[in-house]
Amino acid sequence: MKKHLLLAAMLLTATASVGTFSACSNEEIKPTTEHNNVGGTTSMSIQFALQLPKQNRAADDKQNTQNPEFNYAGKWIGNDLIESVDVYIFKADAGAAGGYSLEKSETLDATKISFEQPKAGDTNVAFIRPKKGFKVDPGQKRVFVVVNPTAETKALLTGATDFTAFETKYNGVMTFTNAGAAAPTVYTDATAATAATGTDPFTVADHLAKVKNQGTTDAKDVIVMTGAYGEINVLDNVNEAATLNTSSPQNRASVTVQRAVARVLVTTDKDSYEVKGDDPTTDGVVETEADGNAVVLATISNLTYVAAQGESSLYFNQQDSDNPTNYQYKTPNSTYIPTGTADDPAANYGVAQYAMYDYTGLWRKHDNKFGGYDVPTNAAYNATLNNVVSQVQNADGLHGEFFLPNTHAFHDTDRGQSGYRKGNTAYVLIRGKINPKFVWTGPNQIERNWETSAHKDDDLFLGDDGKFYASAALAKDPTTSGNAAAAAMKVKKFVKGKVLYFVWVNPDKTSATEWINSPAIRNNIYHIQISGIANYVYNWNPLIPNPNDPIDPTQPVSPENPRDPRNPNNPDPQPSVPTDPTDPTKPNKPDPDEPPTPITPDQPLSLKEAWMSVDVTILPWQVHTLKVILQ
């Protein structure tokens, strides 16, 4: 006999977003897939919960606990909008692969759902009540759901009518498409500009998450959620009141879900920072902060941020790793480690990595200052849940950037045994503008008001002597600042004064010189608070694969035969010069006057020096917060 399955209410709590679906109508919903068309006499409900981390023995990386490392601050109920829910109901069927076959699938749209977040009378609970029900056969059931499904999630699961086929897809790797082709994971200047004006997802994570009504008081997160199936034996002759009973409900299946993405946001103590040090105009005298005589060398302002190197695919439903005692949750590319060679640190960090990681976020809001979201000021920062939640306002830049999870093998003390490297770990790139207090513009000529001068947006050149110059030629001229060794000096070019800083989204140590691991897990919010900037080191971004051939394509890459630095996918490329100034069709080479980059993709996460400080906090959202000094 056909039974009546009622989708009950969904509750989302701060710890588990727990809930129950209950129908308030016996009106039949016409299903997408229905194999039996007879009446029913019993009711069934489904309980939804936002999935908690596994609570067995803590894995080495401690991501499977209810208070996951690192920089943990607490749990947050979220600010979600549930636009629809896809429900897939499988019935026991001995003749089907896996012992179950698809009995019915249905999409509950917004007209069939009422939603409260938080629930009236309980600030820790969000509440969803579908207004329709299903008719099903009695017997054993397995139920899958997808919250906020998209055309791509529907396509992923279409056509799988036996349990084995469906579970394989539901637990398998999901990749993304755009206009029938693989979704871009890199842009050029031109394609980024086109994408920014279009309606398609800009980053890979945008395929699964968005902020609706961004920048308004009605802003809400619309995020795909998945989880393990629920199982129940549906009994006959259970009425609606019995399945909705709050103390001892009958015919109620439990289903857990969690958000498929992670998010990261950045705030700052101040909108600009002073970098102090030795006065470059007093030869023979060394001023230090320790003795209280250090002078302001520059201010760093116009801070923006972007996120990159989250994975470009994901397990549609979170999966355990093959070594769960070390790291509980795997991602599709958990085992990839950029190793490099002595001649080429980026030897296995090339075009193939575009299929593994997403770099489109580097081009987000590329016309804003040096590109990216403005870093909002959070002067009253403290590492508490409420402080972080107050920053997730869903206004531009405050809501953060969504990205796909990224994990590797973990080791607490040995960088070599950890699987995390600079070229396989999600990072935040912070861009800023250098405003030097001393710029040599000619022989013994010093501009002391660069920030307000007519040249404030010109390129800057930093010599090995620690002095800024208006051109590389001036830096290498001994008469400019009296440096007899100027001609042999290395000179770093900061294009229009742009300086870069790198922060991993969830570093395991406080000091940048000690970082080893940085696991990024779905359903977590990572908050980075800039508390200081100590120097200006990075003038280009080596952490995006360069697809170019070496200068001599017939020979392997080596220090003498590097790749053409003009990486079209990198908005912050390596400074370069022509190999043949008379022939613009010839490749460029790295500027020989530039010092070697201190970052390569095969390196462990730690930095040789720490030039920026940050506080990081994580949000079930599980919330983490980290405070850092940018180095």
C-alpha cells in the first residue's frame, strides 16, 4: 500500500543546525520521479541537522572535533536563505544495485517552505517547515537531500536510479562547468573583465555559494548543503499527528547536512600602518626601535584582499581520508605535493594545477585600487565569536570570500612530513600601497612627501641598501645616494607602489616563521585580523602556475633558461625585461637586477621572516580567528 511521506521541519542550531520537517497539508506533490500512483494511509517525517564534525578519537590535524583547530572561536548559526531543497527517496529493492531503487525525487521550492533563522523563542535554532508531503510505499527507506540545489547539482545526480549509482555520484568528485565547458580556474585581464560584468559564477566556489541582496540589510547566504543519507523503516497506519509528535515521533528519518564551502574574511586594526627602521639619511648611525630612535620609513595603506588556491573541485558529500587518524577529511587533491627540482622549483606546478586549484579569485574586483575587496577596519577586535560574527555583515568585503576546502597530510613539527606546501594550500593575498618617507629622485635629492607628490602613483625601486629610488637607473648610480657599490646592487621594483603579503587561511602556529599546516574545511569561517605590518618584501606573486615555455623551448627550465615571466593569468606578475629589445615577439626574461624571489611553490608554509601580524578566527559555521602581523 502507498504511504504518505511528509517532509517535516528543518532546525539549524549553532552546534548542529538540527531540525524536523513536518507537513501541514496532505495535498500531494507531483514528483519528478514516481513509480507508484496509488493513495496512502501513513505519514512520515524527516529530521534535518547541520552535520557535526566526527567525534571519535581526534585526528592529528584535529579537524574532526566539535572545536576544530586552529584559532577556534566558536559556532555561529549563520545567516542563510533556503531557496529550495531536493529530496531523493530510495526504497528497499532486492533487485536493484545496492539493494535500493529510487522511488521518488522532488524539489521543494520557496513556496513550499517556511523558514525562520533564528526560530522564534530560540536564538540557537533555525527552522524550516515544508508545506507539502510525499506518498511512498511502506518499508525501509534511505533519503538523500541537497539544500539550495543548482542546475549543476541536479545534473550531477540525474539518471542514477539505483542506490549504488546514486551514492557513487553523491559521494564522488564534483567538477564545474560554464557555458558547457569546464569552469575557468584562471583568468587573463580581458577574461576577468568580461566575467566581472557577466552573470555567471566568477570563482569556482561561486557555483555553490552566493550572497543574495549583497550590500543591503536583506543580505543572505545561499549555499549548497549536503550530507549523509538518513534511513528509516516506514510503518503503516501512522497519521500526521503521530509523526509530528515532539516527544516520541514515529516514522521520522534523520538527515544531516552541512555547507559545501568554506569562507575567509579579512579585517584590520587600522586602515594604514607605519613601518619603522634605520634612518637612511644618517650614514654611520643605526637607529632601531629597541633604542627608541627608529624613524618612519613608509606607510602601507589601501589594503585589499583576495583568496586563491582553494581546490577547483570537491567531494559533493564530505569524505574521510585514507588515513583518518592523521587527517580526517580528504579533498580531491589532498595527495598532490609540489616538489620541484633544484633547477626548477615549479617543475610540477604548471598548467595541470589549473585543473586542481582555483586562481580566479586573484582577479576579484580588479578595478578596485590594486584589486580585491577593501579590508574593513575592526579596531575593537578580540578573538571572540561575537566579534567575528559582527564582521560577517554580508556587505561588500565583509561577508568574506567563499572557497572550496583544501586538506593534506598533517605533521605537527616536521615540515618535510607535512603535506602542506606554498603551492597546494589555500591562501589570502593582501595588496597594499607603499608610501615611502624618503625617495631618492636624483643625486642627493630626496622626496620626503611622496604620498602627496605628483609621482605618488609611479613605480618605486628598493635597493639592497634599503633605500627607495624613483628609477632603477637612479638606484644603480653611485652618485644618487653616495653608495659606491650601487652598480652591483639588486633592485626590487614595486609597480605603482604595490606590495603583497601572503597569509594561509588556517595556519597552525602563531608565528609566520613556524607555520607548517593549514587545513581548510567546509562549513568553517576563517577570519584574519591584521594587527601590524613590519616590512615590504613581496612585489609579485609566485603562487599561480606559469603556463609559459622557457625562453629556449627546446631546453628544459633552468636558472639560465627560465620561463617567460609574463604570465597572462597572474595579475601580479614577476618583473621582466625583453630578451631582445629590438624584437617584441621574443620572450621576456626575469629582470636580472631583481633579487631572487623568497617564495617558491615547493616550499613549506613557513616564511623566513614575518613581516605582517594577523589574528585568525574560525565560524557552524565553525568560526576561527587569527591575528597576524604582515611580514
